[in-house]
Amino acid sequence: MKNIIYLLGLSLILSCGILKKDSNSYNGTWILQSKSGGFAGMTKKPEKETKIVIKKEKMFSYEDGTLIAESAFKVEKGKVIQSTEPQDIIVGNKLMKQSIAVSGDTLIIADQCYDCFTYFYLRKK
């Protein structure tokens, strides 16, 4: 039930056009604040400092300052489960399908499967 309410809220935000659509707005350093979802619809805070750095068409993932993954990607409009309107999605050969959006200083990355996770990152200043 929590997932349905969350997805409806996210869908409303996406459909109202509050989120930026400029792919340059994704560039920067982002610190994971929480992730929510899964079968139980739980929200969890990270146990380790987890951050991603997005530079042009590359995404670098770090845990406690150690690089754990590097992926090339691009952003395209596509169908997402949170909205009936096409949204920005991350396309890359190493990444599962995910939507991506920015609202203020928050980066939202959502796995595109039911009972998967949505990740909330805060822009590092």
C-alpha cells in the first residue's frame, strides 16, 4: 500500500512539470539520503556514505570514498511505470532501466520495475 501511495505522489510530481528536464541539471555530486520500495515498501537510510558523481555522460558510484562502479549512459525520454507521460530515463549497457529527475536539490532515480527501489540523493554543495 505504501508503494502505491508513493508512486501516485511521484507520478503527480512528474506530471505537474515541477521536475527539471534539462540533462545538464543531473551533472554534479549527489549524496544518497534514502531509498524506498521493495516488497515491504520500506524506507532505508544508507549505512555507508554513498554518492554518485555525474559528469556529462558518465556516472561514478562511490561507497565511503571508494569507487565501486563507473558507467557510461545517456538520458532519453521513455515510458516509465510512475507516469503515463514519457519521462527521462537512464540508458546504458551496464544499467537496468531507471527514471531520473531533479526536484530542487534532490535527484530521484527510480528502478523501472514493481517492488524495486527509488533512490533519493541530495546535491553536494
